[in-house]
Amino acid sequence: YYDGASSAASADLARKWHLCDVLGMGKPDRPEGASAADIEGWTSVQIDHFLLSLLEYRGGSHPLALSVVASLEELYGLSKYKNSEIRCKWLQLRLGAGDKEAFEPTKEMLMSMGRMKFLRPLYRSLKMCKGGGKEFAKETFATARGRYHPIAEKMVAADLSA
């Protein structure tokens, strides 16, 4: 069951994480008092909303610091989720932080998915990731493009060439 209180709780947690690292410096690397209990008992919808809210707070131009992403993983184990919505948003946050360890899981998702709602954000995030993300995105696309619908293939090709 998902209601206004559930939505508020996930948005509040996202705001706490955003505010602990507004400048993307990673100091501190987590909100005061943060623990695994923060998301205990949450549904996948609440976790997805938390990640979506955090992505919206960051606005793409101010990624979280890598140390903050590491803390999120340590406390919440977000990489264990198989839900595509959660995986996509979590990978976007990781790539935004410059987490090169996210390259292979991103490639795995891009090779197994065909929906533009996942492809385009992941390729864009990969392209922007420092430390070889753009090259990795182009290599992955060269391998995967034949699996995609022609419209998705065209859109991703345009995203990567821009």
C-alpha cells in the first residue's frame, strides 16, 4: 500500500541525503543518524520514489560524491534490487558520481533491456561519467544496437553523437 505518508517518507529521506552533500564534496558522506533502518520495511515503490527524488534534487548537474554513493550502498544495499526502475535510477546515481564499478552492471542492463525509458537515461549517464564513460557507452551501443527497436536505436545514436 502506497499513500501520501509513504511518499513523504521517501521524499524526506532523499532530501536528507541531498542536503548532506549539496556541493558534491562527500563530506559528510551520509546524513547524521542514517542507518539501514531508514528503509526497513519499504516497498519497491517507496525505494524507487526515494531514488527518483534524489535524482531530481541533484538535477543532473550536481552529482553526489562517490563517497556518498558508497554510503548509500553500504547502508541500503541498493545494488541487490532486481527491479528495473530501481536499478536504472541507482545506476544513474552511481554513474553521476563517477563510479566506474557501475559500468558493467549498466552494460548488463543495456544488453538485456530495450525500453527507451531505461536506455536513454542510462546511456546519457554513462556518456557523462568521467573516466571513460563516453567510450564505454559507445562500445556498449555498438554491441547492443541491433537488439533495440529501430526508433530506440536512432534516439540513442543521436544522444551519443550529441
